[in-house]
Amino acid sequence: MRQVVIVGSGPAGLTAAIYAARAGLAPLVVEGLQSGGQLTQTADVENFPGFAEPIAGPALMEAMRRQAERCGAEFILDELQSADLPGDVKKLATMMNGTLEARAVILCTGASARWTGAPGEAAYRNRGVSACATCDGAFFKGKDVAVVGGGDTALGDALYLARICSSVTVVHRRDSFRAAKVMAERVRATPNVKVAWNSVVDEFLGDGKRLSALRLRDVASGAMREIPVSGAFVAIGHAPNTRLVEGQVALDAHGYVTADRGRTNLPGVFAAGDCADPAYKQAIVAAGAGAVAALEAERYLAQGENRT
């Protein structure tokens, strides 16, 4: 029987592990098959406090993991297969380590960016193609970039990038934005933002090393054209990794865990990071939420001891 099992090893999971370990709870972290989470796919991180120079995403996650281990956290490289969470004893079936039992569980399963699936997208990911404008936009200062999407996130990204990039082309498959009216008006009023209406990315083009252009297809006529860009930011949404707890833990309409200070609808089950955050998707925000979830788990376990 474990006091705490943490599912996920991104910034939220590792911070939760540090706090839980320092509280003497000897947490077990189920890392998932992508140890370190989405940040391991980011070449350079320059907005995480404490680093005067950019740090590679994998290096940052490895440093956080070593810190959690030094504090007393234990790790297994495994993936959750199913979960039974409503009872006092939480049961987690894993792929390789059987069924784990715990008094408290912290869900830090993250979210996965949605991609277009167009040719060249995967090849140029982190080499001009990104799903996070606030993470990677600064690397394209003074350059021409594109944003793919037409919702609030896409237009927010376009406005952010317009402040630091030479030009921004918003590629949208419809003839009007899905975003809030105020966002659309701001985009239309920004001089260096253009819109490619009724268009989708047919292919991401480059020299094999870096992205250099997008081939766009008009959805009405089928006509093709190319636009030169140094960066392309795909903003067509994220999918929270919450399928395995659906029907047990309360989720919102988009599948994100509904949590209040890390606490879910189930006693002893907590959530932090991108799986419970539809708004920000930032490493520092996830880390802070992981700390809160661990503190709430510690409080929950202490209350249980006091009751007995």
C-alpha cells in the first residue's frame, strides 16, 4: 500500500513528487512511456524561472527528476492501463508492474497537442513547427510566421506573435473566425497580421533541416499556393489525457479534470497540470499546480490519520 501514487512525470508530476517526498509520503511516480512529458519535445525553454540562459526541455525535466529522486520519490517507467478510484483504496493497473494500491492519487497525465497531420509536419516539429507560441515564439523574433487555426487560442497566438515577429499569417479553413468577436476584431486591426481564409496546410516545406514555407490549399477551389515562413504554430487545440478516468473523475465538456486547488470530486484523488488546465499550458503553471495538489494530498492523508 502506497501513501501517494503520482501518474505522470511532466512539470506537474515532478513538482508534486518533490513536495510529497519532502512531506515524508514516499511517493511513487508512474512516469508514462514518455518520461518528462511534452516538455521533452521542446528544444529550448527560456521562460522557466531560475535559468538565466535557455535550457533544453529534456535537460530541465531530467534536473527536476533528479531533484525528486534526491528528496525520496521512486519512479517506474510504466503506463496506466486502468484505474479504480472511488474507494478509500485506489487501484491502478499498469502495463508492466501489475496493480498498484494507494491511499491518494495525483493525476498529472497532461494533454496532447492536436496536429494537422499534413506531410512535413512531423519532420519539422521543433525545427520551425510548434504547438506553443508562448514557448517558442521568441525564437522567431523579426521573422515571418504562420498560425494554423481560427479559435481563441489561434488568434491569441497570432496577436502575441505579431508583437515580436515581422508578419503573421493566420491559416483558417473557414471564411470567418470561430473565436470571440473581440479577438477577431483585434486581429483585423493588427497591421502585420494577414488571414488566409478558406485555406488548409497541404504540406510543410523545408530544406530537410528547417521549415521554410507552407503549401496552402483553398478548400473551395483546390488551388495551391506557397507562403514563405520561418515558423508555423499549430493551434487547433489540445486533447487532455483523461480517457482512463472518464466516468469516475468529474470532467468538463472538453475532457479536462475539474479540480479545485487540486482536489477532484473523489476524496483522495487530486489533479494538476495540463490534464486539468484548459487555459494556460505553461510549465511553470503546471509546476505550481503540482505543488498545490501535493500539499492537498498531504492534508487529506493527515486528516485520515487523525480520524483513526
